[in-house]
Amino acid sequence: MPGEPVTVTPLPDSETARKAIDAMPQPVWPGNDHAVVDFADARTSSRNEDEQAPTYRQAGELPVSIGLADTDDGPAATSSEPARVKVETFDQDTSAGLGLRGMLLRVSDAGGATGDTVSVRVDYSTFAAAYGANYGSRLKLTRLPECALESPGEADCRAGEPVKTVNDERNGTVTADVALPDAKEAGVLLAVAADAESSAGSFTATPLSPSSSWSA
């Protein structure tokens, strides 16, 4: 049966919808930057018997804080010298080169922290709504091979290893324990990227292409 043209009437402009879009906060991502967290007094600082959580120290002005894991004798350490941990963040161009819709950071020994387990806490509050669909609530940490920075196009360098992550939606943070390598100044490359599910539901219906394998 032959069809007939149908006139489509465009929806009228919605002032409410336009205001809602304009009011959405623009994401603020960290750029290429670095800072060192100094735990000079953490090795010998006292802890309450019931205190299990590490004390976090912010890495300069970066949205990253580092804590040393606690043991019965105090903060974990494989060295008697004061621990110093370097935190590096990378801009969105670097993330895009990996097909990552998220944040890329590196945590490394800056002296006395080789082999230590550190707790990495990232504040994602400034980019929690960057990609919609409860993006912030789906964020988690994934460990990437070090070669990802030098050879982002290599498939093996994009093979991430999920890290057990605690996502505190109320405070807009993700936290995970990471073991630093035994070699001096060696580090761990981490991606803060969205999982397919959150407390608000599942988002697994969205197909991913190879070039955007880290997309929400």
C-alpha cells in the first residue's frame, strides 16, 4: 500500500528544559600535574586501638588523597625511612588517547614507599555528571599497564585489571588499596572509569566500540 507524506510538527521550545540544561554544571577535570605526599611523621604517629582506617593526606591541590594502610604496629611500611608518595594526574587528551571517558592518574614511590600498600582516594565531585546516567555513582578504579602512556594504541596496553573500589556517592569519592612495586620510583597507573552498573540500575545495554572501550 503506497504511503503518504506525513507532516511532522516540531515540538515547541521548552523554557524549563533549556534552563535545566544550562544549569547543569560543566565537568572540571584535572590536568597534567603532580604533587608529593609526605608521610614523614606517619611511621611513628599514634593510633587509637579501635582506629583501623588510614589517615589521608591530599596531594597538593589535586583531587587525590593518599593514606598508608594500618597494621597492629601502626602504618604499614617496608622501609624505616619516611614514606613519600608521588601522585600524577593527566589531562583529558591523554585519557582520550586511551579511549577513556574518565580520569587517569599514577601513584609511585617518591622515597621510602617501595612495596607499601597505599590507599588511593579520588574526589570525583567536579566531574560526577560528566557523562550523565549516574556517571559518578558508577565510577571505579582500574589498574592499567605502565605502557599505556607510551603506547596507548596497543591492545595489550589497554588491558585493565579492576581494583576493588569503594564508591562513596554521598561525598563523591572512590577509594581503593594499591600495592606499590618494590622497585624505587616505580608506580601504578590507574583509571577512574565508569562501571556498567550502579545503585541506580544497570547500563549494560550501551554497546562499546574498541576505540571507546572505557566509555560509560
